[in-house]
Amino acid sequence: MIGIFGGTFDPVHFGHLRTVLEVCEVLSLDEVRFVPCGITPHRAQPLTATEDRLTLLTLALEGADPRFRIDDRELRRSGPSYMVDTLTSIRAEFSDCALCLILGIDAFQGLPAWHRWRDIFKLAHVVVMQRPFEPSYADALERVLAQRLVTERQVLRDQTAGCIYFQDVSQLAISASRIRDLVRQGRSTQYLLPETVRHFIRDKGLYRSPG
């Protein structure tokens, strides 16, 4: 069973790494693919150059869980980075393997705005990293939840796609935007992201200008 975790990773931080590790352990994933977004269709474009974001992610995963790996297909693909296209490409390589798209609760709430979002369930399960509160969902998502929600992890292995599963994770109040703000203010980012990532940001002068 393979996990897919997409993001701009601008920069990658412990909030990403710790929560995905917990999902990986609980679901006994064989690997997790970190997929840096190329051209973001649903949010502002990354502030940092593609090659620098890829370097940050590479540094963050050095010495990390051996099941973690980088999948840069969105960076190599032209046009908007639609997750449905990414999953279609991965599914072509792993036709018989269960795929789990790992989403934070905010991303999951916004899922109906994604390109061909319903087709995602034909390609993968959706694993939602939930917070300790009851969120609200759009009506379309509520209907999908009623049809696809499962509470037993084994179901994710028994089927290759199509289910929604909620997983509790540690709540780390870390965000990339907060880290960028701290860098701009000349304040420390220690304990928010790996030291190798901190040093690269410092040495390259990333995030020092407003934006």
C-alpha cells in the first residue's frame, strides 16, 4: 500500500514529516511518496524556485524513514499540477496496489473545488489527517462521505481505491507561512524544521524578502 502526499513544501517542515510518519506507521504503508507541486491550480504559486523546493525536500528526507521518497513527476510535467493526473500516472505504474492520497483536513474540506475530484476515488483511497473537532463539509462532500467512509484499516488493503478513512495525528501548530514570516523577521526557526533545511534556507537567503 502506497501513500501519496502532495504539497508545495515551501518549505517542508516537521508538521509535514511527523504527521505523515504517523499515518505511515498506523496504516503500515509500504512507502510514502512526497509529491512537490509544480504549478498549483488551487492556491498562490510557491515563492521559492522549483529546484530549491526540491532540494529542501531532499535534505528533509535524508536519514528519514526509509519508506519516504520523493516523486517529482509534477515538477517534470507541464501545465497545472492536478492531483487526478498525478494519481492516474501513478496508478498506471501500480495497477494492483492500494493507493492512499493523504490529505490534511483543510485540503479535504476543499476537495470539491479540485479538478475532476470525484475521479480521485476511482484511483485511490483518501486518508484524512483529522483534528480533534467536528468540521463542516460541503453538501457534495457529505454525500461522498456517506457512501465511502470506512472505519476499519483493513478495508484499505482489501480494495485498491475508493474509500475515505480518518486518522488521528499529533497536532503540530507549524505552518510554512509562519516559518517564512519568522525568516523575514530575522527570528529563529529552530525546532520547526530539520536543521539541514534551516541551513539551506539561511545559506540561500530564502524568504528574506516580502512575499
